[in-house]
Amino acid sequence: MAKRQRRPAPQGEFHDPLSDYGDEFADPLEEALVRRPISAIQSQPVAKVAPTDCVKAAMRKMDEQEVACLLVIEGDRLVGIFSERDVLDKVAPRFDQVKDQPVRDVMTPDPVVVYETDSPGSAINVMAVSGFRHVPVLDVNDRVVGIISPQRVTAFLREHFAQTA
Amino acid sequence: MSLKQQILSDPISEIPLRPALTLPRSATVGQAVDLMRGAKLGCVFVVNQKDEPIGKFTERLLIHLLLTHPRALDEKIGDHMAKSWAPIQRVEPIARLIDLMQGLDLRFVCVVDDHGRVNALTGQKGLMEYIAERCPRQVKVSRVGSHPYMIQREGA
């Protein structure tokens, strides 16, 4: 990304060094990644499941809704994520034994999250650092308001090319 | 160079690529599952004798199979693979990868050599890492119910 470049202060006048920067971003895409709200790349509504729902029912919901993960919500609190990777790692090797067990037993607990005040760029960094492809978005009260997925990020990038081409 | 210019001009080889998992069509679905679990990857490409991709098997297909045909783990992957897959070469621009993934709703794209043989795997995760490396910033990694901690990500 381009470095911030400060404009020179006029001779003899007080100048707040933190207030007068030139163009901070090299192109509108970079600016959008930092300045746009996270809602620009989040999906709503999110696919949910209760921790007490059985594994097979959760998988059926993923299959029917063609989603890669379900947020596991207890009351109004996020307690985990049940993803395609959980199916591959924990369900497929012993499907007959676990298909009727509660999702709680095979979900990924304590998922990595971002907050709706974060930027799209920060969310992408969190995805890259944590290694999770789907990251729930929470509000200030820790309630789920959306989810970030790579599909929405690529759509965001592609939309931006179209807008700025 | 701006991020947009980099995406338009950088070749696919700038993205962190992963070794592609391949199996012949005579392998079983169970073998594909074992391979994917071992490599922590969500996709296996099914190849012919020339090592050219002829299909793919993904985690999403696995979920559908377990629900509709749970005995399929012992059957041939060639009977259950998806025949839709997209090839891309290392020298093509990253913008084309974005077009492919978005236009065809793909999570994985097969990187092939000049002869059309499977060479590597790329996709959503690699693209996220590429973007993140080019907009380094302090990242707040938060887990539900815990205090956030900071990670300084300084690019590549």
C-alpha cells in the first residue's frame, strides 16, 4: 500500500502534524478495504443451528442451503461453528456413530470473530492470520450480525474492479 | 504499485500455492477422504493417466454423499466426482483467478502446467493471504468470550 504523505506546513503558521495528510491510498480499492464498513463484505442472514440439534440435521441444512458452515447459537450467543472441515475431520470417519449426536460434540468451539466496527481489510487479515475461511461478525453486545466469507470478499474485489475500471 | 494494479498484473505464482492432491478415478471415496484429512485440504483432483484433471471431489460433495449415499466411501471416486473444474496457469493474472472463482462459484482452482497437467492448487485461502500480505495492519484476533489479543502482521 502507498505510504501516507504529509503536506508541508505553510511558513509561520501553526500546523497540527496529525491533521493534514495528502491522499492516503493509492487507489479506491485500498481505500474501500480500510474505510468501508464491514457490512460491505458480510453476508446476511446467517445459517444457524442449535448446539442440541443432531449432526445429520445440521449437515442436511448445509447441503440444502449450499453453505460451507453453520453458526452454532445458544440463546442469542454464538458458541461455535460447524463447518465442512468439521464434517471431514470429525464426522466422515465415523458417520454412523456421530450422525445422531448433538452438534455441540463435533463443532469448533470459541470461534474467531470480528466486530462490525472493524474494516474489511482487518477482517481479511484476521482470516489470513487465523486460517478460518468464515468469520462471524458481532455487534457491541456480542450478538451475531453477519458472517464474512471468501465468496463475499472475492465479490467485493470484483465489484470494485467493475466500478473503477 | 497500487493493490488493484498488483491484482491486475501479478501472476498466480505470487499467491501462496499448495501442492494439489490427486487420485485416479479408480480410487475410492474413502481414500480421497483420508488424503484430504491428512493434508488438511478440502479438495482432491481426479486425474487421468496423463495427470490431466478430469474432475474434483470436495468437502461439499462429501456432505451430500454422506446424507444421500453413506456407503459411497467404498465406491469409486470416478462415479461421484464433480466434472466441473477450472484450470489456470501460473503466469495468468490474479484478476483472472478472482473472475473464475466468482463467476463459477469455485473455492478451489487447479493450477496446470503448459501440458495441462495438474501442477498445484490455489483458491480462496491463498487469495485472502495474498490480499492480507499487501495491506498489513495490526490485526485484532478475538475469540468469543475472551479478551482480544493483537498480532502485528508485517506482510509476507
